[in-house]
Amino acid sequence: MAVTGATSLQQRLLLSSFLGDCFIQSKQLPLSNIFHYKPGRKHVSMQLSRARGFSGLTDLLFNRRNEEEVSNNKRKRLQPGKLSPRRPVPGHIARPPYVNSRQAPGIASGPEVHDEKGIECMRASGRLAAQVLQYAGTLVKPGVKTDEIDEAVHQMIIDNGAYPSPLGYGGFPKSVCTSVNECICHGIPDSRALEDGDIINIDVTVYLNGYHGDTSTTFFCGEVDDAARNLVQVTKECLDKAISICAPGVEYKKIGRTIHAYADKHRYGVVQQFVGHGVGRVFHADPVILHYRNNEDGRMMLNQTFTIEPMLTIGSINPVMWNDNWTVVTEDGSLSAQFEHTILITKDGAEIMTKC
């Protein structure tokens, strides 16, 4: 989603788990129209053309919520580890068009709406993504390196004849995202070993038979304290509640209102810079799904697929990017959690496609 000549940071910053390279003949939304950042501190911020429904006072309250929990936290800040070499994919496995391409990431205009064959393909990719994610969750234990999780995920995906969608996307070096503790999203698996009390979001996307399935869950590592458990539980409930209101003709903005209201009730912040997205034949397409109160236009369509992936924080909702131009953490080091499903809009509501 970057325009030609954008900075390295802009080229790699993505809305959602990733904002898709969509190599189809379509109008793409320039990243520079969405993001700006402050050089030196790498703060990430987002601008929208229509009213966001926030006041300065509201933003201030969001960024000061649960100060006691944040200030009393003795957890060490996350630090980058060492990266292993890029893992190979057998030549017979079909690659998404963006792999090994220098084209800037973009989001395709137009929703992903499917015929019966397409829906079955989406079910297959979603089911595989869910199975991989479930397996990855069994590996979460103190002492396990996030790179070991990536290795296992990579192998399971290629063993099933699929391609790990993140690998090579805009230069991303691994096959899965592992976002630990204060990492909001896009954590790169590395040599850091998980510690007792960590929480970790594992974000899996697979490309199978020409269709992407995208899902994530936040897992507990060992004995996790109540503050972390509550954050994770409420984040999952936010996703569940958002899915429950989806149906043909429903306004997309109802998703953000539903999530934000529930997060407010529990005094958690909602990260605004990273969003859900259409998914299917391309990694990222319209619509952009905002997880906070907004006045954006658009309504859900029958047989449409997209992701919902709220990211909640205990403290600040301000994201800061590491020098790797991928890893995004909370400004104050407070915990963040995320859950994600790919859903299909049906005549009766919504079908979760990323279930085992």
C-alpha cells in the first residue's frame, strides 16, 4: 500500500496483519494517504478522510487507562533476537503473485465476493490456517523460541501443499507473525525464548489453491497473571461480538462500534492504526474494517469474505515501530492482545471460515 518513492518505513508498514500486495488491475490506496510518522521515534499514526468519532479528551483517556497496572508491571521490555535464514518452499507449491516482487504493498479495490467454488476454496484455506494455528498453540511453552514456532508452522503449511502467505510479503522474512506481550502485531520470529507469564499472538495466513485463509489467536505461556488473562479474554469476546452482528446489508462501521463499546466497558484501549480487510484470491482487499468507532461508509454483501482482528491494550494505544520496520509495540510497554477470524457473509449472518 505504498506509493513509489515512499520511505522504507512506509513501504513495510501495513494495515492489518499485513496490507496486501494485490497484483491485479485495480486502483490501490496510497499508503501516504493513510499513515504519517515522526522520524526518530517511529510513531505510527493514521489519518482518515471522514470523522473518526474521537475527541482529544477521549484519546487522552484511552492512553491513560489502567495506569496502575502498567506502572506496577515488572516485566522486562521486549528486545529483538537473532533471525535464522529464510526457509525454503518447494518449487511445486504455488506462490502468491507478490512473492519475490518489488512492487509496493497495496490493497485491492473491490470486495472479495465468491461463487460456490470460491467459497469451497475459502473453506479449505481457512480450515488449514485454523489447523496450523491450533498446532502452533500447542508449542507455546516457556523456553520455546519463537523461531521454533515459525519452523514448525512453515513445515506444516508446505506439507499440506500451501504457501505461508507472510513469507516474502514486502520483505517479511518469516512464515508467521509471533507478537509477544507489548508487541501489537507483525512480530518477527527470532531467537528469543518464551518466558513463563508471556502472552503471544500467533498470526497464520496460508495460500492454498489460489486463496488466502487468515487467522490469529493470543495464547498463554505458562502461568499468566490475571491482568493479562482478562485482557486476552475481553479481546476474544470483542471479536465474537463483532462477528455476531455481521450479515448482508449491515454497515461495516457497526463492527467498530461493537468492539469499541465492549472495550470501553472493560477499560481497554483499541488500537486504531491496524485494521481488518477483505481476503480471498488476494491477501488484502476492500473493505478496510475499522475496529473503533467511526463513520465510514459501506455495507456487507452476501458471499463476501473479510477479516475482523481487534487489537486491545491495557495502557497506551500508541504504536511504535522497531528499526526492523515491522515489529510494532505499545509506546508504554503495556500488554496488547489480538484475535482474528476470516468470515463469510451468508444469508443467515456470518460463517467463521477459520475453524478446524
